[in-house]
Amino acid sequence: MTDVQPARRGLLVAGALGGFGLIAAGAGRAAAEDSASSTLDAVRSSGSLKIGVAQGEPWFFKDQASGEWKGIGWGVGVALARELNVQPVPVETSWGTAIAGLQAGQFDVMFAMDATPQRALAAEFPVQPMFFYAQAVLAKDGLDAATWQALNKPDVKIGVVLGTSPDRDITVRLPQAEIQRFPNADEAGAAFASGRVDALSLFHPALVMMAKRLRRGTVLVPTPVRASASSAGVRREADKSWRDWVGHAIGYLYETGETQRIYEEFLAFRGIDPTKAPGLVPATWTRG
């Protein structure tokens, strides 16, 4: 298991130190940033929180029967809207155009968005992580995937999505295994279902959903754990009150277990036993 909490504290410390740097540099940038009233003021005065939503389980899922949105990102958005005493409003977008949607003011926040260096050039992210997830494997029955070393063998075929973080990590971590790269998760899933690969590697929430769809395999988090933090993207503006409030809110939801509860509620809705799936809390990553 990995010690995620020290890593999380490191993020908070880094964010705090970065904040002092921003104070020094902020005077020169302030004129270039939006000088209008803050998003927080706009949300409260309008009575609505516009949330970017992009189909992709378990982050966002539109129930075709009811037309309602569900998932981790939507559930956290509803919780934040409740705290503000406003109505949550879904605004459909895509993962590829979400940053542009934020910049254009189409929506106020996009949850379950990782704060990559490229995204951080065009949008802002709170210091507090929204939740943690781990790089995992969907393993065929009988495959030893308790550790990464157990998978590092020439006779193990493992599939990844080309260009993703798991692809880059697996390339370094499993030099002896046969790595097969696919253009998207659907094609990777088809390869696993047909037996062309012995395992797939993605971040674990996505694999939990894939295992349900394919009705085969077991989701495991091999050790040593490779953990990553997700976040929430907001529009860049001079007034940081919205970014900071979103950070405090998502941090509170995670620390109090509400984010995990939202995730488990979605799993149950999709017919998955939450007690048998790795959760968003590191202590649950050995389940499954």
C-alpha cells in the first residue's frame, strides 16, 4: 500500500507555498484576468450552479430512462449546490472541450477533472484534491496480479489505452510483459473479453465499470500502489474566492466520507456491490 496521506499533505503544503508566489506575481497578471464579479457571487445571485457533465462512468452518467444525471461528479455537484442553496444545472460538454467551456463561461465548474500541467495553463484547480484513485488491473481468472512484479513476465499480455498515464507507467514498470496498446477503452475491453490480453490497466473506477459490462475478470490494485488525485476545474479569474470555496467544499466532502458514499450509491444503482469494489479511500484498495 502507498502512504497517500503524506502525499496529500504535500499537495496542500505545495499549494500554500505556491499561493505566496502567486501573491508576488499576481499584481502583474491581475489586469490580464477577468475583472468582473467572481463566479461565487454570480452563482449565488443567479440561484443556479452550472455543472459541466460529460458521459463517462463513474464520473457522469445520464440515465436514459429518467433523463437524470448520476455519478461521482454530478453527486458532488449536487452536494455543493445544496450548500450554496442553489439549483444544480447540468451543461453537457465533452472531456476534450471542457476547458474551452469553462473559459467561455458555459458552466461554472467541471468535477472529476485531473489537474494536469496542460489543463492548469488554461484553467484553475483547488489545492485540495477531490478524491484519490489508483492504477489497477482487470485480471482474468487465475492471473496473479497482487503485485506489479508478478505481472512483469514475458507470458503476460496486458492491455492499455494508448497515450494514457497507465500506458506510460506500465511501459516503465513492466518491461518484460507483452504490452498491447489500444486507441480507446472500448477496444481494450473487447480485447480482454476475447482473451487476446490477460489483463487491462486503467485507473480503478473505470475498470470497476468495465468489469460490470464485460461480466468477467477481477479488479485488483497491485502493490506498490500508484495513486493519483482528481480535482475540479474552474474558470481562471482575478477573484479566487470561487476556486478556494470549491476546494474547501470538495476537501470537506472527501474527509467526511460523503464522496465515498456518493460513489457507493452510484455503484449500487448500476448493480455493483460496493463492498466488493475498490473505493475512493485508500483503505479499500485491497478489496475485490
